[in-house]
Amino acid sequence: MRLNPKARDFALRAGGLNIMRRIAPAGVRILLYHRFPAACRESLVLQCQYLRQHYQPVSLAQIDAWLFDGTTLPPNAMAVTVDDGHRDFFEVAFPVFQVYGIPVTVFLTTGFLDNRCWLWTDQVAHLFFNTPVPEADIALPQGNCRLPLRVEADRRRALALVKGSAKRMPHAVRTAFVQKELPRLLKVEIPSAPPVEYRPLVWDEVRMMSRRGVSFGAHTQSHPILSSIESPADLRREIVESKARIEQELNIPVPHFSYPNGTSNDIDARTIGEVKAAGFRSAVIAERGVNRKHTNPFLLYRLPLESNTSPVDFGRAILWN
């Protein structure tokens, strides 16, 4: 029998999560966050309290040592990672994780921090949320789509559809689509610098957080879908130069990499080979799973989460089997 959502949540609050934790698969869980709106601070505090009560936070360096050097990890080991490098991590999340002593690894898109680009997914969001047009006819790989844009719900649906479709485009095609075609259709110009809600971290903040225990990994220079890059030299440059840039700023090795978008469609043998050749020790993806000793260290699973997720849903998400 399937419980309705209210009955399910009551059962979980009444002890169901404790039972689920006892029968959950053994292994290391790596959490994946992206954004931290100011309104999520209270829910993030509750999430950190939950993690401290039920899990043993560890760093990616400890996970590497477990995978490669035969060290042991505590029961219920769990690591926290954050992708992209938006400034709301510094403003909202960093102080909370510090209070609860939870190690974090932030994967940086280095061109974003260097103000040479801002994330193309943020650019698409900016276009849809600022367009004056009530609807748009957009040619996507699956065919022409007429998208209503009159209310926010319409815009969010259109944004999800267009971003998902753009991720499957060849790199050069997607760049032209985002930079030229969408602005023309939606009658919005893309600013040269990201608006305040899409701002990146700055290097002084990265250095300060590094001194206070936050780890930093590479997430390419410009956040492309790596499997869609045809040029071997361009693929290598995105990976190698992002690592070198962080090492230049922090003067410490950068052993961890995160694939942009991070699904199986976004990663191919070429990409993994270039990540290995660049000298990374491990790499994380964005597909759900629990990591065990036999897990490929260059395809470590993560559990995507939102910083405003309720405690019950947060607990269930971490227990994913």
C-alpha cells in the first residue's frame, strides 16, 4: 500500500527515518549544493543540525585516502560539496557550515571568478525572467516550440525546457543559441557582468575561506558541457587551466574536479582521460548514488539537494539507495 504524502511524512517523523538509516546501504554519501538564497538560512541550519546528529562529516581528502590509501572512514560518513562558485555561498552558507564544523569543498568555475564570463545557465534564466514578450517561438532540437511567458510559472517551465534542450546541443551551437538567438527572440540584452543575484565569489573571499578550512576544486573555466566540446585542445584547456588558476591563487594543490552538469551524457572517455592527465586525484558527478570501495574515483556519485529542503525530505534524500 502506498502512503499519501501527509501519512508518509508523519511516519517518517515518528521514527521511520531512524529505521531507514539502519537499513540504508553502507558507503560514503557526497552531497551536492548549488545556490544559497538568503531565505534558506534557517532551513540550512536545520540541515546542518540533522547532519551533525546522524552522520559523520568528512572531507573529500579523507574520501580519497579511503579509496587509495586504505584508511578507514567513520560509520555514516558524509561529505558536502558546492558547485559553481556563486557569492551566496560566502554570504549565507559558509558561516553556517563553520558553526557546525562541517567540511565543504567548493568547485570553482574560474573564468566566472575572473569576470571573463558568467554561467550560461544563469544567462538563460536572466533572459526568461526579464523578457517583455508574452510568448516566443523557439527552435529546439526536438522541434519548434511556442512557449507562453505571461506569468512566472510559464517562464519557469520554459526555462527548464530550454536549458534542458541546450545542454544537448554541440558546444558551438549552444553558445550561439544562448548569446545571439535567445536574446533576439526574447528581446533582452545579456549584460557583460552578471546581475547581483548571479554574482561570483571573489578571490580574496576564496583565500580567506581556504585559510578557515574550506577546500576548493576545479569546475572548468567557463562551465561548458565537456562531452559537447569537439576540439581536444579546447577540452584540455577548460580542465587544465581551471586547476592551474586555483593553484595560482591559493598556492596549494587542487586534487578534485567536478564535471559541469555532471550527468552520464555530459561525460565521455575523452573527458575522464583529460581529467586524469591533468593530475586530479578524483572527480565527482551529479548522478545519485552511494560510493563504495569499488566506485570509480573519477565518477564519484553525489546526492543533489536544495538548501531550502525540509528536514524530512532532506533526510529521505540522503538515504537514497
